[in-house]
Amino acid sequence: MIKIGIIYNSDKEEAIKIYKELKSYLLSNQKFEVVETKDFVRAEYIVIIGGDGTLLRSFKILKNKKVKVIAINSGTLGYLTEIRKDKYREIFENILLGKISIESRHYFKVKINNSSYSALNEVLLTRENIKRNIVATEIYVDNKFLGKFKGDGVIISTPTGSTAYSLSAGGPIITPELKVFLITPIASHNLNTRPIIISGNLKIVLKLVKPSEMGYLNIDGNTHKKIKIEDEIEISYANDTLKLVIPEDRNYYNVLREKLKWGENLC
């Protein structure tokens, strides 16, 4: 039997409806077994029902990062949760036929002192609060000094995260199969400071420097840490990847045009 775990956004009526329909469908097929949350380590597939935020929150708690993820969109944009709610049964039929398509997404390992985290989208170091005018940050790449940024903060994003906050801050779109760091300053005080892309085989270290004394770290929008001037934030790529099940006829460039209106004349 193919073991399936389900996570859904219990705050959204549409997600609850899809969850009930999906669970009933899976239980009616003797080739599937629905596993409870405590047994997710046994699951071969985890179904996530909601929007991109639901997927990011779920990724944070997944202990088995090697599990294949089926992300069903019950929200609005659904850039990561690509599978339409009226198409999910085709995915499970293809699983039984052995015809699934998988896209691997690289993600970060983030270390702050003795604590470790995972980041699928981005790591944001920003000011502690609105009363602080700027945050000053030094960035090191494999122990080599890259530069000092002064402004509202800096975003270190994966290619997956290049279409999230980094894009809004003026960063480029990077296709998801690549393994690179995208460094995007936010409202930099230096007009020459622009986004930069560097190899994902390296290690990045962020440090607060004077005049900053405190900062605020945001990981994928759902992990928040106060950062002191003596702290070091170390970012590197994990050895594993997130394995997303994608629709059989899916084309990444179609997704860019459909979801982000890339290249379309909006005037």
C-alpha cells in the first residue's frame, strides 16, 4: 500500500472541503493508506492543501525531507501549490501507474549559534522595528568579505524564493532547478548596491555591525529570531532537496506567464 499523509489549512473552508473529499477518495482505494500526523515519517507522499504559505509552514515541520510532496492549491496565487483542486485525482491515478513527474527544489540550512533551521524560500535580515532607521550588515562568502549593506535589510533567497519577497525588492527570477544564492539588498543607502547571484556550493555568513545593535531574522515568513551584534547567521545548501510532484503537462514558463504575468503587456 502507498502511504499518504495529509496536511491542510484548517482556517480555509475550501481547504477543509478538499481535505474531506481527498481523504474519502483515498480510503475508498485499497492501494492507499492514509497515515496520521505522528506517523508521517512512514509516509511516501505528503499532501499539502492550501496556498504557498501552507506549504512553507508544512516544510518547516516535516521531519522526513525526502518525502514526495503533493501540493494542492486551495488559495489564490498558488505559485508553489500548483496542482489544481479539480485535477488532483489525476495525480493519484498517475502514482498508481508509476507515471509521476518530480521537480527537485534546493533549500537552505540556516545555523544561528547552536540552532538550525531549513529555508525553502529565503532568509531575511532586517531592522528590529520601525523606529530603527537602518540595519547595517556585513556579508562573507566562504570567509571572504563581500560587502557591507546599509538599508532596510538584505534577502538571501533560493531560486524558489526568487519569485517571492526578493522579486518585490527588485531581484531577478531564477529558474528553480539551479543551485545558487540570490542576495538582494532592500532599500540600500548605496545606489551601486544591486542584487548579486553566487554559486550555491559556497557558504554565506551574515553579521550585524555598528551602528546596528539588534536585528530581526525572518526565515520563510514563519520563523522569527532577534539577532544580536555578536551572532553569526550561517547559510548553506542542504544535501537533500524538496521533491515536488508536478502536473504531467506542467511547463515552468507557462507558470511564470499565468501566475506572475511575465512578459505580458499589462497596459
